[in-house]
Amino acid sequence: MARTPVAPRSNPAPPPRRPVRRLLAWLVALTLAVPVVAAAGPFKTKSCVDCHDDLKGEVKRRHAHEPFAQENCEACHQRHGVIGKLVLKLPGNNLCFECHEAQAAASELPHVHAPIKADGCGACHDPHGSGQAGLLQSAGDQDCFRCHQAAAFQRRHVHEPLRKDGCAACHDPHGSAEPALLKLGADALCLSCHTRAADLADKHKVEVTRLTGCVSCHDPHSADGPALLHVVRHEPVADGDCATCHDTGSATFALVSDVADLCSTCHDDVTGQPAVPHVPAADGDCLACHAPHGSSERGLLNGSERQVCLACHDDADLTRTHVHEPVASGECSTCHAPHGSSEPAILVAGARTLCLECHDDLAATGAGSTHAPLVKQACTVCHEPHSSGQTALLRQKVDRSASIATRRSAARGDL
């Protein structure tokens, strides 16, 4: 059999070559098309006010805090990066005291300004600057009047140092060894200006060396009458009859008898031993609450009712969110007898009777159901008498939704 001839094999065609040259050409062209960027320079730093631009105008403000005026924010603040968080270098007053050494020393004295203890330096001072001298929040004495009622300092006749130089003429605004933050003891402070001994002796009809207790007759701030005399004066003082209480012949102007006996000579209505006595009255310490010569407060009190009471009683029970109206107005004697009572807590009447004197809308219980404690117990079973963190001065938070559900269940007979 004849063989079929086989066609000779041909070599397969080589695979097409990758266009390497073309690709390289494109890359070169692209590189040449992009502009050459110069090497980046050093990172440009920013000051704090570049971001905190709301403070830019304050930096140049008059009386700006020195580190702030120099944009040296890191004198007080730590860096916080992109996270907006205020971080001071030290907590509270300690940061201020790093520079203000005199004020740091004053904070260790026996009498420290209450805002410094409670809220710190920022209670009176703006840490950046307010435009007022001393970084005060308000101009001059207006800063004091944010806490102290201005009326007592603005009567018809104003004490000359107060009128000319303000509160700081007599008081240290940070701390003092003397009560009321006085720069010197009260009498020594008065005599540092009233130096004409002969005039003082003539006006008071007594040697200057026997003059003590200036502010017991004179208001140190202002008064409606001449010579800054207190508007409320003890009757013997008003009559100029010092001998009623004092031995005018003695070198020390001593009292003619013990304070309690002396006071009860005229004020026999507050003598005796009530079932629940007020401690100062029971101890015969009348001067704990009353001024012997004169006062700007009724009853010859040493200060406002609130001030006198809080000299002994802590205010923690009086300062919660919701405050009983007599407490808020500082009228402790609305509910409490200042000398003594037959009722617990020296109340002026039984607790329920006392409450209903003001809350008389609750006296008539009506024909319907009445809450049992209202009828059988004192109001203070449910309510705080001074202040509370709950509305209506309630002692505890009431879950009103649960109360409503309970009443509905009771109405359906489920309970």
C-alpha cells in the first residue's frame, strides 16, 4: 500500500513581543509632563490663637494676663493636639499660686475669702483678662457686689475710704489673719486714719485709750444718718447713758454685771428655761447674736439673720436645688424661735401647725380621701423643711409613672 505523503512540519509562529519599548516611551512622556515640585520646607508652626481665633482680640486687650498677652499659652496649658480638650498644667488654685506667691500665702491664713475656697481664683478673676485691672470680672467694687448686696455700701453717707479707694482700702480680697478679711484689727484699722486723739476724746467724752469697738456704734461702710451711726441703736446708747451698762469710773469701762444678768435686767421676756433652749441664749451668751451698741439689722443682730445663724450652723442642708422660701430669703425666725421654744428644733409652733400657717390651702381636707401623713403626722415625714434635690421639697424622688400605674391597678381591683 502506498504511503500518503505527510506535509513537512512548520515551526509555530513566535508569540507577539510585549511592547516594552512603547510602555517605556509612555512613562518617559508622563514624567516629563508633570511639573517638578520643589522640596517641601520646614513645617510652619501655629500659635494657639491661630486656631482659637475667638481669643485673638483679647490678646491685645488692656490688662490682659501677662502670659496670655505674650501668647505664651503653655505657661498655663498643656498641648492637646487636634483633640479640643482643655488641660491645665496644674489643678485649681495651684496653677495660679505658682506665680502669685503672696496670694498663695494669704490662702493659708485663718480667714480666706469664701470664693477662693469654694470656686477658686476664677470666681473673681478672668484667666485671660477682662479689660479690668487685676483681671477682675467686673470693674472695681462691682466685682464684690456680685456676692455682697450693694445697698449696704451705698447709703446716703459713705465711709470715705470706701468712696475713694473701694473695698480693698480696708479688706484683703484673698485672706487675712483678721475676721472679715480686715487688713488690721478693727479698732487698729479705724485708728490708722482717725489719728486726732483730742477730737476723738472730745466727741466720745472719754479718753481715747478707753475707746474700743468702733463698729459697734458706727457702720464701717455707709449709713443714712450722720457719723455713720447704726440705724438701730441700743436704747441706752441712743440716750447717751453709758452708765446703764458700764462702770464709767473704771479705767476699763467695765460692765456693771455679767452680760446675761445685765441684759435680763431689761429684757426679762427672754429669761427662763424653755423646754428646748437655743444654746447661746441658755449659756447667757447674748453677744453671740446681738451687738451691744448698735446695728444695721433689726433686733441689734450682728449681721443678717442668715449670717448670724450660719456662724454656728452648717449651710449644707440649706443649699440644695429647691430651697424653702423662708430659707431662700434668710428669714430663719419665720420657723425657729431664736431664744428657745417648747417645740423640737426650737420651732415657733408644732411642725404641722407651722406649715399650715403658710400652706393654708392644705388645711381643709375635704370630703374625699386624704393622704394619711397629712392628717396623722408632721409634714416633714415627706418633705424637707429647708431644701431638697427634689421638687416640692420631697425627701425622696417619686416615680410618678409607677404611682399612676399603682393607682390604676387599685381602681381595677388588681391590688
